[in-house]
Amino acid sequence: MFFAFPGAHADGRQFAKAALEEGAVAVVSDLASPQPFQGPWIEVEHGRQALALAARNFYGKPDERLGLTGVTGTNGKTTTAFLIDAVLRAAGKTTALVGTIEYRLAAEVRPAVNTTPESLDLYRIFCDLERMGGTHATMEVSSHALALGRVYGITFHTAVFTNLTRDHLDFHQTMENYFRAKRLLFAPDGARPPRWAVINNDDPYAREINPTAEVLRYGFEAGADLKGSELEMSFQGLRFTIEYRGEKIRLESKMAGKINAYNIMAACGAALSYGIDWQTISRGIAECPHVPGRFESVDEGQPFLVVVDYAHTDDALRNVIAVARELHPQRVITLFGCGGDRDRSKRPLMGAAAGEASDFVVLTSDNPRSEDPIAIMNDALVGLRRYDTPHIVEPDRRKAIRSALAEARPGDLVILAGKGHEPYQVLKDRVIHFDDRETAREILRELGHGRR
């Protein structure tokens, strides 16, 4: 069957005739058939929900046999998913990891198209994992996927909530709609609720999530089931204590910053929901490598620190600068840009976040898409100029990175924010190769800092 959806740039119904010619026996859509279409047309109430149920049945309901963990929230989804997967593998499980950076099945790595794939692709991944002898899958669940029905009907064993801050309002319009979409992971339509819910108790939205599942709340504040304390941080990583049911567990990680302590506690909660012991959890956390593009270090022997981070909201930018401050640098130099064809209202907020918390700011272009990069930067400047923070504006991202690195002095920390793991830049008429990490290494060598 061919499922025809209306999309942002094309209407799937225009391909219906070609689908039948290629062997499809029928077309399924939540829209009426176009005229003069001739052929079997099945009209349903919700196209993506119908696809999700059909895919689930076609692949034999693998979600009922696998241990599925869904991670949702504005920030921290990718890192939390990586940590959960690391602990599961430390416990000897054959796993799948589905998210923003890549789709990983056992030892096989596939490119990520969306943070959360379409339901048909998800069930195909689950089926492949079972063929490989896999038992557990961890996936980032975006608000788009929840709202559009990509995960409709999926039975999750464990659902994780990291936090909620302003993002994707170009799609959801209001924070209420955004949160409503996130909450669907815990009170789903078309599926049983998850058996376990792991929730950030320190987030203001946490109290509005009241799942029927067994609940583990984590955080540093009172009332958490998994309570963090005694946090120690350095550029080499972090150490802290988790108190759980009268027991104190000391954890170490290569990751930096308090925000990652939250992600680690979320991963611990998910691991506990599968009955994994603390010794294995501690080993998995300690062995989890740096997540690509998440406070990732670029070291060419320079006398200052350089990190690349995916932060592309005002809250994420504030968090990454806070992590930098916790390392006590001389100055924090922040380079950032804002994406085109996305929520314009967050641009001045990002400018304000950078200006308020940094010692020097370089405003540049991110993925401008169809918009004028100068217009995007002007939106961000509205917030940046609320502060007297020294700054420069450079639309050419490579030149901007050079300016940021040339500005740095011994003991400083430079943050290249926005693109993280992405090896490309989306322009109005094309997509070009561009990797902040690769570019920073090249420029550091040009500036005479290359390792010898």
C-alpha cells in the first residue's frame, strides 16, 4: 500500500498514480482522492496513525518484545539516549540507538534522517534489531514525532522526560501545544502507557506530568527519588553522588557540567527500570564516550579551550555557557547563529543569552535556509545589544570562527555553538559541507597552534 501524506513542500497524492504503476495495490490517505484518479483509495481519519498501526501489524508488533525507551524533552535527549545505550551495552545487551546524530543497530551505523523516523522506518529498525538478536532500543522522541503520529501505537517500556524550554514554536505555535505533544509519550493515544516514567523533578513542567506508570523522579532538589549531591566538575569530566533508597552511589563521567549530571541521573533511572545493578550502571556511565557535537573538545595544543556544541535555543545556549563557567576560564567567548525558517521569536532571546553570560560574542550564520542571513542576525542583535558585551558580526561562518579563535588568549574558553555534530550548512539554494570541528582544527593550525 502507498500512504499519501500532505507535506510541507509536496502533496503525496500527486505520486499516487505512479505508486500503483509500480505495484502498490491501494493508496491510503486522510485526504480525498484527486481527480481524475482511478484506483483503490482508502480514506482514513489520520494518515500517519493508520501507517503506524499498519507497520506495527506488518512487522509483528516487535515493540511488545523489545525493551523500548523513549527520551523526550527540549535539551539533553541525545546525550541521555547515548548514556542509556552505553549502560545497556555494559549489561551485555544487543541494542539499537535512534536519534539526532545516527541510527545504530548493534555494530551497524546508519545515517539519521530525522531525530525520530517515520513509524514504518522505526518498525523496520526494530525488526532488524530482533534479527540481530537485539533486545533493547533507545530512541529520542521529538515533539514533532509525537504530534504527527510517528510513534502512534508504540508500546514503550520506559519514558524519560529531561526538561522543557522554548523551542519549535514555529510548528507548535504555543508552549501549551509543545508541552501537550511531549506529554503524549507518558499518556499516549493508541497504545498502553509506558510501564516506567523517569522524570526530571527539578523542571517546572515535571509536576504537570502525572503518568499511570511506576515513576522515578531525579534531580538535585528535595523530593527526588534519585537525588544528586556532592557534584565535582572539571574539563576532564564530573563526579557526583546519587542517593537512592538509602544507598549512596558515587559516579564518574567523562562529560562536563551540571547539565550532564542531570542526563546521567535520567540514564540511571532508565537502567533501574530494567533491573540493572548499580555496578553495571556505574561502569556504563564511566565508559560512555563523548557525544559528538555535545561540548566536544577541539584540541590542537592551543593554550585555550575550544568546544563545539549543538546548543541552538536560548536555554541550551545558557546551559552550555554555564558549563563553561563551571570550568573557571579567564573569559568565555561565544560564537552562535540562529537557524532560518524557524521560530523567529527565539532569536533575540538567544542574543540576550549570549550577551548576558559571555565575555565576548561572535554572531554569525547558522543554517539560514531560505532566509537572508543578515536579517536573521539582525533579529538576534536585538537581544545581544541589551548588554554591553563586546561583540562582532560576521555572516561568513568560517571567517567568524577564525575571529573567535584569533580573539582567544591563554586560559580562555571558546564555544562554537549551534551546529554541533552537523557536517553541513543549509543555504538558500544548496547544502554545503561545513563542520565546525573540522574548520576549527584547520584554523587553529593556520594560527600556529597545530600539534607537532
